[in-house]
Amino acid sequence: MVKSQKVVSTQKFQKKGDKMLTEKQLYLIKLLVEGNLNVTESLKEAGVATSTYYDWRRDNKTFKDAYDDAVEERVREAKKSIRADVKKYIDRLDKLSDTGANENARVNAIAKLLTLAELDPKFTQEISIQTNDEGSKNYMLELLEKKHKE
């Protein structure tokens, strides 16, 4: 699970170029980028008409640039958080590949690990489970484990 992100600061976006953003514009950018509300809810919370918002996005370079910068910053923060926990996620996948509740969960976990290891993608696309033959499931798992060890 991704760690909760810190509250988006819009202070640095207050002045873009020669124009200042209004408090309402800054608040709207904050609401939109935080992602707790959808666009409609954010507009209602900020007291901004839908048409006004789209006019700002289309015609107000200062607003558009500040919004785009805030979104880019939020994406960078999220990626940084995910990267910090990558080993934990891979360890969980690895554990699931050994102890998953069913064969399908184990095969999917192994396939994902192989993809992350950048092994032959064609190999992972050929994985299938035949439900009428228990031996087929075990054979597929053995093939995946063998490929994983290579």
C-alpha cells in the first residue's frame, strides 16, 4: 500500500509569471491535486463554476501552468514513495508465489515476478491453467519456478 502523501502545498504556485493566482484558484488546485474529491466535488467545495474552471484551464496560462506543476509534483512524490517500498512489494509477491491461497494466485505472482525481472514477456503470456488436469497446474508451476531460477 502506498504511504499517504503529504498535503499539497500551493504556496510556490501563488505567483507564476507576472500574474498572481487568486485564493480560490489556489484552493481549487490543492483540492484537485490532493485527489480526495473528484473534479465536480472539488469545484463545489471551492465554489467555482464548471465553466469557469474549464475557462481557466483553457485561457489562463498562469492557472494551467500552476495546476500542471502541482500535478507533476504530486506524481513525483507518489513515485518516490512507491520506489521506497519496491523491495517490500517484491518480497510480498515472492512470498505469495510460494504460499498463495490457490494455484492461480501463485502462478499470477510468479508471472508478475518474471515480468518485473524483465524475462521473456512471451513466456509469461503463454501461462494458462487447465482446470481439468491437476498435473497441468503443477507442471506449469514447475516450469515457472525453473524459469525463475535461470
